[in-house]
Amino acid sequence: MKWDDLTLVILAVFGCFTLLLTQISEVLSKLPQIIRAWRQVRRELSNGIESNPPSALGSSSRPGAPAVDSCGGENHNPEGPEARREEHGPSQND
């Protein structure tokens, strides 16, 4: 084995070791968030079995009731504000 090969092997080993340490430190820094999220999931699952709350998608507790439009009601235009300006005619800036 030549000195060049030995040097490259040593650099590769230290590079892999540095990468491994970096990944371990990232996981350890996020560990408290992961634990809190896991506890919240367990709490939501245990509460969801006991009581079935309405979903956050606008469903109502009354069957047949209309869903709430969270986008602003009748002024909502799914094509964006540009399409709304065209509905009212050309603007003075054009």
C-alpha cells in the first residue's frame, strides 16, 4: 500500500466519522420535539377513542348543515385576485 492510498483511506474514514457525528447530533437535538410529538399523538389517540370530535374540515355536528366557508364567503375567487379584477373591467393602470 502506497502513502497516497493510505492518506486517502484516512481522509475517507475521518470524513465518514464526521458525517456520523453530525447526524447523531442532529437526531439528539430533535429528540425532545420527537418525544413531545409522540406524547401528543398518544394523547390524541386515547382521547379520540373516548369522544369523537368533529373534524377540522368544517363539518358540523348537525347532519345536513352546510360547511363553513373559511375563504371569505361569496367574495372568494379560486382563480386569484387577477381574475377578480377582470370581472370588474379593465383597471385604469392598464
